[in-house]
Amino acid sequence: MFYPNINPFQGMRTNVNNTINWVQGIEGAKAYVLTAKENVVLMDSESDDTFFIKICDDIGRCTLRKFKYQEEITETQPATQDLSEYVKKSELQALLNEMLGGPDESTVQRTQQNGTKHSGSGKPE
């Protein structure tokens, strides 16, 4: 006999229920009922740092695991930086002038006070 309205996949569960639920201690976690192929995270309402993971396999056998967790606080970067590794602008300018044969320090100070730019050829722009 042929039954066209029967779905052969009707008994198979396609949506796995991954949820978080609250229980009262380990006894509440043990008593929490699961169906085959279901897993759940159970938060312990009696403890601030305990949770359970309960997993049910294909044949309906459940395993229960207990965990403790704590918040990890990330360290922020210090507000001040160590500037001893950096060169000062005046030292860099003096070194560049020495290497490139540019204007001496007195010329640089005068042009900065006057507001004119110096091209490095000794002539203001």
C-alpha cells in the first residue's frame, strides 16, 4: 500500500535548541529534562559564578558538566608614554641641518619668529 501524505522525515528534529535557562543548583540542572540531540546552558541561580552545560546524545543519554567562570578585566594602556626613546624636534632639525648642510640653528630660530619658511637652500621661500 502507498501512503502519499506521510513524510519520512517527520520524526527527525531539524532545529537544535541552544538556549540559556536558569536552575537552582546542581539538583535543578540534573532534573532539567532534555530531548534527544538537545543541549543547553543552565545558569545557577544560587551561585554567581557557576553554570552547567547539559548535552543529550542521539539515544537520549544526558551528560552534565559544571563550570565556574570569572570576569577577565582587560588592562588599559597607561596614560603616560615613555618619551625618552624619542628624539626632540630641535635635535632632529640640528642633525638634518648638519647632514644636509642646511641653515644653522640661529637662522631657523629667526625664520620661525618671523613666520617665513625656509627651503634648506639658505633662501626664504
